[in-house]
Amino acid sequence: MENLADDHYEFIGVKRDASTDDIKKACNKLLMKYHPDVCKEDFASGITTHINKIKQILTDSNERAVYDSTLFPTSQKSTSKPKTKEPLDLSGYIQVKWKDLSPFAKKQYKKFKATGEPGYTVFSGMAYKYIILCTKPGNYEFYRKRELVYDSKYSY
């Protein structure tokens, strides 16, 4: 998946074989976290709308079957394979610390680190685009896009 939001299961943090109850729990947890009354970020309203749409699709067995049939087998591949041939453009990105990464970004880091190869990976989280850069084994840098990548793409 090029973008996290392209895969409903990844977006809410469950496996593809998750039960309906697990999907509801994951969605409700995210809805509580990003509810506009709780989360004061500009993107909170758009995220809650997207989560509600995901919940509707994945908890209805017919809609879920249709959605699952649209997923390609290649969507299972990890986007964390290091890229080294393309030039890296960090304009528009700010360097961030480990503590500032989202849980999803930390998960992507662990996948990327497992390759053990210098290079970089680019991926999108719920609200920001990230780059993890490995200049040499054991030396990792984290970058986040300055502006949100979420807002307009997933408005319903």
C-alpha cells in the first residue's frame, strides 16, 4: 500500500481476518481518540468521518466482502523495503524525534530496521507523510512532512 489510508484494516490497526467485534472496538477506540471535542487538531473531523465509513464497511458482511475483493494481493507487501536509487528530497519535511512518531510510524520503523540495509522508506500515516532514513546500519533519522496529507483526500 502506498498510503495507509488506502487499506481500511491498516488504518484502524487490525488484521484482515479480525472479527467484527475487534473491528468495532478498534474503530470506537480511534473515534474516542480523534473526536473533535477531544482532539483539537484540524484533521480530527475528517478522520472521525473516515473511521465511521470504515466501521460501516467492515462490520457489514456484504460490504466487507465487496471491499475485500477489491484488495490486490500486492497490497500485502511491505512498503518498508529500503529505497536507495532515487534521490531523497527532504524539502517540506522537518526532522522529528522518536518520541514524536505515531505508533504506526514506529511500527514501520521496526519493519524497515529489520531489513538492516542503508536507504530510506516513505509512507503515510493518518495525518502526515514520513521518511525514515538510514545512512548506515544503526543510524536512523526520522522526518515528517510539514503539512497534513490527510484532509481533503478522505472527506465524505
